[in-house]
Amino acid sequence: MKELTKQDKDSIRDALMEYCSNYPSQNRAGESLNGVSTATVSQICHSKYANISDDMFSRIATQIGLNLERWTLTESSTFSRITFAMTDAQAYKNTTWIVGDAGCGKTTAAIEYRRAHRNVFYLLCSEDMKKSDFVREIARQVGAPTDGTNLRDTLDYAISLITFLNNPLIIFDEGDKLTDSVFSYFISIYNRLENKSGIVFLSTNYIKRRIENGLRYNKKGYKEIHSRIGRKFFDINVATEQDVYAICRANGLTDMAEIKRVQREAAQGEYDLRRVKRVVHACKRILEAKRTEGGRA
């Protein structure tokens, strides 16, 4: 990890202060960050960096969605569609399940949406999440205490905080990874948030097959989940050649031969934007090395 400059730390400070404004108090915002004390949040917001490690700064930047790599986002068709779905869910308290291939930009769009909008909470799901983990992660994200209380009290407090907010939105990324037990438990959480909060799930297309199988075998919770998303998924297409061109230009790659190379690589990789990002970085490094060698000559 490269050493952070004063400019990097100031950028993290500014982004953290913006993140804190999404919560009723700075302490509540600190509670939502994993492995970060409220005292650390306060010190950074007051530009007191002396006793805070670069690792801590980087940890905070990752959690609040700040990209220190200076990667510029572009308003691709996929990004715009995901943003539209989230805006609709938040404004009208809908439940939507967005599906798209891995690498199409779902997570990037979700984190950027959270950064740019108030009362939006982002949770990354995983296969090893138990019901208690799921509830405590919801509570942590909204700034509710997660220690010293039983699960029901934790959930009650978290839901009370959410419903108090103006047009809240909860985003569950990689929702298809939740186990059946957590999946069915979500129904009870949804019932308490219905018409009080927007809910968006993000996942790959695998969830369609899983829902179909769950409905076919009458598995607990699947009919309810299917009903609550309106019996329809919000499909996202992969990026296009034009999107890749825009990404290259936005991130300083202007050489047409190199842009064509990125577009070819993107097509071969099914327009996975993670691959696009790596190839853009590689092309820029190659061009920089050529310029350096030319200067020496």
C-alpha cells in the first residue's frame, strides 16, 4: 500500500464528513463503520491525523466508498439504469431486485448512489451470514448499537431508526448469497419496513434460477420474496463498446490505438468492467513508460 499524502488524507476527511452528514450524529455514523472508533472519526473530521495510521485511513475510505485510485466514474447506460431503479425504490418505498452479470458495475453504482444520497444504507451479503449476523449488520449500518442487547432488541432499535428517516433505502448487495434461513427471515424484516423504506437487492442472474426452484418445491419464504419484488426482476445489460470508450476518455486514455485495444479486451471478457479497469491502467502505464524512455533518449 502506497503512503498516503496529506492531500489523500484531506480527501478522506472531506468524504467522511459528508458520510457523517447522512446520520443524525457523528457518533451514529462512527457506529456504522467496522473497526473504526467514534474517537477516530472525530479526530479525522477535526484534521487531527497524527495518531491515525494510513491503514486506518484506507479502511475508512473503503467503507465510505471513496476511491483513492482517482478512477473516474462514467454515466454508462448500465450505471444510469441502476441509479434509476434505486431512485425509484427510495422515492416510492418499493422493493426491487436488480440482476446483472458479474462485473457489469452493480456494486460501483450502488456505492456511488449511497455516497450521493442521504438515508441510504449499503450491506454486502455473504454465504456464511447467519440471522444474527444479518440483523447486526443492518443495525451497524444504520448506526444502532450491536453489543449488549439480544437479537430482537437490536432489530427493533434498528428498524425504529430506519422508519424515523425521510425516504430511507437499504441496499443488499450479492443478495443471492444469503442462505435459505436468512432469506426467509428477511420476510419478517420486510413486513415491518413495508411502505416505510425502499429496499434494493443486487445479484447475478443466478437468483432467477434459485427463485424458480424455490417456487417449484414450495420452499419457505420464496413465494413471499417473489411477491414482494413484484414477481419481476430489474435486468441490467452489460456495458457497450461506447461505454468502454467513455470510460477510457474519462480516465485519461486518449490514444485511439490503445482505446481500441481496451475495447477488444472488453469484448473478449464479456464487457466485465473490472477487466476494463485493469486494461486501462495497463495501457496508461505502458504509454507512460514509453514517454519516459523517449524523454531519456
